[in-house]
Amino acid sequence: MAITLKRQVIWRAVVTPQLREELAEELQSAADEIDEKVQQIDFQTKAYITNLQRADLAQALEIRKQVEAEKKRQTDQRDQILKQKEQIAQLPDGQEIIRGVLEGTVDVELGDDLTKALAGYELLTRDGKIVEVREVDTLGGRKAPAAGRKADKEAGGPGLIITEGGA
């Protein structure tokens, strides 16, 4: 009897001019959305706070304080996005970056090595096309591409990897 388990797959991408352009557009769009949210907050709360001031000045001041805090949180987020956009523009061609984490599945059955079944994988893309699939060991180190690890098979599997600071 087999069951299907979920596991994470890291999506990495090779930096190219096309990728930089895509990311710049995505980030600019996200920053523009935040600007619209801030304008909407201003528009929706201005009349309400003005009317509330006539009835309860203390409550109006408290709400205004909350609104200003939310606007600051939104503009800080926008500024962070724009900073990321600048950083991406400076990335050299050929560098790998993490685009995200995807969800994959694996079928397991009695007798399978669960550690191997749940081992992580990375997909490496260049301009949207998968160019490599890598297996990642459970300690976070990369192994050879998943499609050809003859040395590991001959040695009975990968050796134990000890990292500094690890036990």
C-alpha cells in the first residue's frame, strides 16, 4: 500500500537580463499596489475621522493614530520592496537566487527509506525553463544533480555531512 506525502522543493533561478526585468516589474507592481492601499486608507478614513472629532475627540485621535501607524507600516513595506528592486538590478548574470518554495509530492510504501523519500529537491531555472534538478540532503547541503549520482550509489549512499556549529 502506497501513500503520497508532501515535501518542499526550492525554486532557484539563474540571474539573466530577462529575470531582472521580470522581477523589477513584479516588485514595481507590488509597490504600486501598496501606494493605492495607502491612498484608499486616506480616502476612507478622512471623512469618518472628521465626523468623529465632533462627537468624541479622544476616540478620533486614537483612530487617527491607528490609521497613521497602518500607513507607516504600508509605506515601510513599499520602501523595502523598492530596495529589493534596486538590489536585483545589481545582481550579476549567472548568480543563482531563490525565487520561492514549491510543494512536491512523493509516493512511499512499506520498506521505503523515509529520510531519502523526504529529501529536499531544488529546481534551477533559466528564463523560466528548468535546467537542473538537484537533490538536497537533510542537513541543507547540496548533492550532485539528481539525474546522475553514480559515486553515491557505489559508496552505498552519501556520507554524513557535519557543518560548523552543528552537533
